[in-house]
Amino acid sequence: MLMIHALVHTMAGKCFPDGFIRIENGKIAEVGEMASLTPKGETMDMQGAHVYPGFIDAHTHLGMWEDGLDFEGDDGNEDTDPVTPHLRAIDAINPLDRCFGEALAAGVTTVVSGPGSANPIGGQMVAMKTCGICVDQMVVKMPVAVKMALGENPKNVYHGKNQSPVTRMATAALIREQLSKARAYLEDLQCAEDDDSDELDPPEFDMKCEALLPVLKREVPVHFHAHRADDIFTAIRLGKEFHLDFVVVHATEGHLIAEYLKQEKVAVLSGPFLSDRSKPELRNLTPKCPGILSGHGIPMAIVTDHPVIPIQYLPLCAGLAVREGMDPEQAMRAITCNPAKICKISHRVGSIEPGKDADLVVFRSNPLELSAKPEMVFVNGNRVV
């Protein structure tokens, strides 16, 4: 398929006011100015419509808290054990939840979904498309991160069970303890592998430690849930101690420590901020936060934390950030190329470039306006809206 006469926002540093996009086998084969086009095959005249890469929400629980259900559809928090790195989101997500369709209708074609924040270590998150019926066929990257949580949520959950952790100290200690066990497990595995005498046996299989080996090897990042500034500092402290590749999720008080985050080169998944201050650690919540972070040059993306904010309002959140001072171009980057880079899936999605998935969203107006609605949405080159 060949799209012609489109205003192509590649989100890769170029914009083609009168451009074309050639799609072959679900991938973008070519993109450029109409003047350089050699037409062939089926064409679709976009008549000047805006074409963007499909939107990306880098922190959700899509399909794990099913829409309109209570316990029977709640599969996001295994709150019977505070340390569960071996749990996988892919085993909990219901891709037939109707919120996937609402995501597509809003132009959100890729999400990161995973466990909630009840546990200090919650499990493995997945990056996936929002179009499909079988989660295995929708995966972009699995695991894309391991979820860890600091602050109020683990305290509240386990205080009610008269079980550790009930303090921020214990939450950090449990994370530190499990990472230390995994590090020792890794050392024992390596010693057994390097033993030419065959006298050293490998350690007994430990599923929790196995799940953390890619984290210790920096093959899989950690996504730290942290709202308050002191919890963000704890995330950075743990990251340094274990040499982790990590991202801070939420960073509700990030605007108060923006210079420090810039100095420490911390990436942030900012949000949700289209919500009330429902708990004490959100008392400094403000939609100005994304613009302040972006203005300091901090790598950041805007997220909904669905179902906290319904996923179809991701562009609306970006528009609110613009209203509160964020640069409009940076806001668009915060729901396209930035989350792709932060989550290390930019080889597949996040921009309109040759070789990437043909995930595209078409607008007749500014997508950050309240009244804007996609005219068409494509996933892997197929028109789904």
C-alpha cells in the first residue's frame, strides 16, 4: 500500500508537508517527499491529513484489571508474597478486554502492561500491540522490564496482613535481599560453569533468582514505581548499588527534583496526572510536571497508568501537559518516539522510518486537541480503525 499526499510527522527529526509512506509486508518500506516518489501499486490519497506513528503508553495494566469487573478480573497484584520477580504479565493479560479496542480507537497501538505496585518486586512486564486476539502474537518484547515498587503501596498492602514490609526501610531491604541472592546465585552458576574439574555443582534451581539474572546482567531494565522524591532517591540508590538499568515510573514529585534527575541521567515515565490526589504521596501532583522534566532535558514519556486513567485519554493527557506549559512537539514525542526509546523497542515502533512496523494514526486536526479523533489507525500495515 502507498499513502500519498500526507503531512507525515515521522517523529524522527523530519516532517514531510507533502509526503508519502510505502508499506510492504506490514513494515514501512519507504517514506519521503512526493517529489521523490515513483508511484506503483495500490495508493491511498490522504488529501493532506496528518499521519503520526501509532501512540505508545509505556506504563499500563491493560488487560490485567479487566473493565467492569472486580476480583474475577483483577490479575495484577499477587499480594500473597512481597517478592515475585518470576511472575509474568503475559500469563495474566486478557487481550479480549474491551479496553484494547478503546486504545486502538484513540490511536494507541503499543502499550507496556504489567503487575501493579502491591509488591516490592512484582514481576515481568510486556510490551505489546493493542490489536489481536492472542497475547503471544501481540508481543513486541517480553520481558520489557521487571516491576519494582517503593512508597505507600507495598506498605499499605502488607500492613493489612501483619506482614513485612510495613515501612519504606523494609521495602527497600526486601528488594536488596532478593537482588543479593540473585547475584550470589549468578556467581555460583558462573563458578560451576568455569570449573574445569567438574567438582563444583551448579546451585539448586531458584526461579526467583533466575528471573532476576537478566536484570543483573543489564539485559532487562527495572521499572521502579516511585511517586515521592525520597522514594525516587531510593530507586536511584538501589540502581547504583546493583548497577541496574532502570527507569522511574510516575515520579509525581519529579518536578521538585528535576535538576537532580538530570544530573543522575534518570529517565521518567510521567503520570498519571489527569486524576485527583487520592493518597498522601500524590499531594504534589501537577500536570506541569512533564513540561518541567522535558524542559530540563530529562528523557521522559507520558503514561496513563490504565485503568487509573482510561487508556484512550493518553493524547488528552499530552494535551493537558501542553496547556500547562509543555512544548507541543515534546508532548507528541512523549507518546511516540520517547517511550519507544526508553523501553528499548524503538527498533520496532515509535517513529515512521523504513524497517519499522507500519503502525500509523491519521488525524485531520491537532491530535492534542480535546475534539481530535483519529480518522484511521493502522497496525502492522492493516487498517484497524
